[in-house]
Amino acid sequence: PWTVSLGLLVLCEFAATLVYYGDLSNTKSIAGMSSEISMSIERAMISLYLVTDVALTASLSLMLRNMRSGTCRTESVVDMIIVYTISTGLVTVVLSGDFFLC
């Protein structure tokens, strides 16, 4: 069930990106890029990025946590991968979320 949900999120993100760039390709000037429709599509696209990134980070962290072997050396490597996964996910969420503050 998680893989289907994550796959749908990624497909929605891809579709939003196609719509956004399709809208930009029809724009004749830079002023047209800041239209209300373009901004709405951009906000929807960024929102999908945020939701998808949080979902992928959480699912990867949970999957790694559930795959522990019990060996001390393996446990420390899995812990480092989990920390790396969360930190990279957090960076992208913060940078994408900064868009909404501007």
C-alpha cells in the first residue's frame, strides 16, 4: 500500500511539473510568468514536492529501521543511513518551504 501511495505522489508531482512548464512555454513575456494561474500552479507543484519528499523520507527511514539485523556494526551503519536520509530530507523540505515565506 505504501509503494502505491508513493508512486501516485510521484506521478502527481510529475504531472504538476509538466503542467507548469507547459504553461510557461505558452508565456510570451516575463511579466506573464507571474500571472495568478502560474503562481497557483507553482504553489501546487511545490506543495506536492514537500509532501512527496516528507513521505519518501519517512518511508525510507521506517523501512531501514525495520530491516535491522541485530549486528552491532550493521546497526551503526543503518543508523548513519537513517540520519543521512532524515537530514537530506529535512534540507529539501526547509528549502522548498522557504518558497512559501517569500
